[in-house]
Amino acid sequence: MSIVAVILAGGQGERLSVLSVKRAKPAVPFAGKYRIIDFALSNCVNSDIYNVAVLTQYRPHSLHDHIGVGKPWDLDRARGGIRLLQPYLGRRESDWYRGTADAVFQNLPFLADWKMDLALILSGDHIYKMDYGPMLSYHREQHADVTVGVMEVPLEEAHRFGTMIVDDAGQIVEFEEKPARPRSTLISMGIYVFNPEILTRRLTEDSRLRTSAHDFGKDVIPRMVETDRVFAYRFEDYWRDVGTIASYWEANMGLLGDPSDVDLWDTDWVIHTRSEERPPAKVAGQARVANSLISHGCNIYGTVECSVLSPGVFVAEGAVVRNSILMTDAIVGRDAVVDQAIMDKEVVVGAGAVVGRGTDRTPNRLEPGNLSTGISVVGKRVRVPPGLKLGRNVRIDADVVEADFEHVLHVDSALPSGETVLAPSRREAARLRARTA
């Protein structure tokens, strides 16, 4: 039986703040050496699914560079293999993807080349390990038109997802996307198994509806509940949507538990990734490392506690990194402190600086709903000046350098909790808007 997996990887991921400004959400680093999309890709090959299409759109370059021809996942095959598909312009029927369903609809001609028996539609921005084989078998046993992967979540979290009511036979009888007041704690995982004929028919119908958002959860699945055999397949293992700063930080910290939320050391279900050639990690004699993930190429001379470090991170003597996520080639200078922060690639924290100071948890003024739990976020290639003290819930845009902090500093060389330092281009745009307001 020919199974084709379609991974939706074009999301902008606005709630990941500065982490997704220069990359698609599925390309965001996770667990030190991985990218978020590695989990969906690895689930496919570990489930013996080797026909994989990745649909990209927003900032696709880092994702394309990471996946390449698919060799780390054994997807560089003459038959089958991986295809990276993005929207293309030039014909009347082509356009940017208008939603998840439209993304698949525009690529139906490419998918048809694989002569698939079943289509497995996946999100590329979730963290989980899953054998798709039992779900595919369940779909066939139920003679379903579409099967939705589902799981139970706490009631207070259900409003973030599509929720459903299921009858005793497992058939979905009601489906509501992100309800303000959920009537069920059974949520969609964004995993769908479709019969190809019904997929083509329903997506073609949806493409003609001007009122549709062309989204699986908002439009296609709810309408199919009224007309087709839509079944729920229950998943009871770990699954996490890392679409917010808080959930992303918590999922990384969950890897440090004993046992870890996700077993990255399971040789029977390897999470594959594209790795750079780096030397082994070095922990100096005076260094102290506790309950942390340290990737290859790191050099630790200071203290690292309860943190996740990507390849090439340097922590100088006297520096302290605590409850934080540091991405590739970040540098923490001598006697600096990084506490409950997420730092993107190539960030440099100057000597004696502090990222995450004090107990004030004033929400960020630009992202109050997203940066309110005490986590500060620092974008790519930022240069934090020596001695500068940053509070909690601070956001620093990518490419900000020492001189850019002069616009926001208080007299005591500190940036209060909840503040934002804009990149020069955004700061100028904000100034122009203020003049014309």
C-alpha cells in the first residue's frame, strides 16, 4: 500500500516572537541539536513511510537548507523520497497558500504522481513520537473517509485547539475549531488520514467557497463531519504544540526531567537530524554543569544549570546560565548571567551583563499575551553590552547591537521588565508612523 505523508511546514509562528522572524516555525531549533520538523520527519521514516512532501511558504530558506535532499532521514531515494514544495506564481490557478487546506489543494497534481492509496496530513511544528501504522490500520478498519488524530488535554487548554464530540463507535459527530468555551477536552492533533478520492473532492469544493478560510480545522473537517465518515484515533503518549514562547520553553525544560518527557535516547525510535561536524563538548575543570543538555562543540568554563545548549555555545569563566535555552554559537561573557531566557543563534552577552534580572514580571509591552511568564527572548546576532542589566519578559529584536540599547536604557544601565528593543529598521518605521499619526 502506498502512503504519502504531507507535512505542512509553511507557518509563520508569530507567537514564537523573535524566534520565527527569520525562519519558519518548523525550522526553529529544539532540544539543542534538532529542529522542530525533525520529529514529524523521523516519525515518517520510523513508520516506514518514505514518500514525503514538505509544503513550505514563510521564510523557507533555513528549512530547505536543513532538509536538503533528505539524507539524514534516509529520504534521498531514487524511488519515493522527499519533495519540498512551495507556492509558485505565473499561472492563473496558482497563488500563495491561503490556508492549510489550500496548500494541499495546490499540490494535488504533484501528490498524484505517487499514486497514493492513503494521504497522511501532518503539522510540521509539534513535538511527539508516534508510529503512524496503527492509525492507518484503524482508518481502514473503520472504512473512514478521514481519520483525525486526537488526545485529551486539560479543559483550560482546550480553547487553543479544534475540539470534538465522539460517539460510542469512535465517529466524530461535532467538531469546533478553537472554541471560546470548549464543551469537550478531546482535541485535534493536526494529524489526518484521508482517502485520496475524498481528499481531492472536498478540497476542490472548498477552493470554490469564497467564505472559506481554506483551513482543515476551521472549514474542511467540520463540513465533512456533516457529510462523511469522520473518525477519531486516540493517542495517549506525549504530544506538544510548541507554538508559544511559554510552551516552547516548557517543552525544552521537560527534556531535563527524569524521566524525560521525550526519550531522545531511544535507539528503537531515533529522532534524525542534519548535524554539523563539530568537536566534542568541553567542560573545563572549574566549570559546573547540572541537569542540562549540552550539544557538541560547546565550551563550558562557567556554571550551567537546568538549561539546553545548542552546538558551539561558549560560557565563559564566572558566567552563569540557568533555566535557559541557548542556540548555536551563542556566547555568554565572563561573569555574565542568563536566567530564564531564550537566546537565538550567535547572540553575544557582554561581560558582567544580566539577561533576566529581578522578580518584576511586568508583561512585555508589545506582546503582553505571549511574554508574561518571566521568559526573556533575544533574537539572532544580538550584542548585549557589557554590564547591561535586562529584566524579565524582555524582547530584543534580531541584529540589535550595543548602540541600539541607548534609546531605551534607564540611568542605572538597566532595561526594565516588559521592555522591547526594536531592530533599527523597525524603530525607524515606528518613528515614521508616530509622525504621521
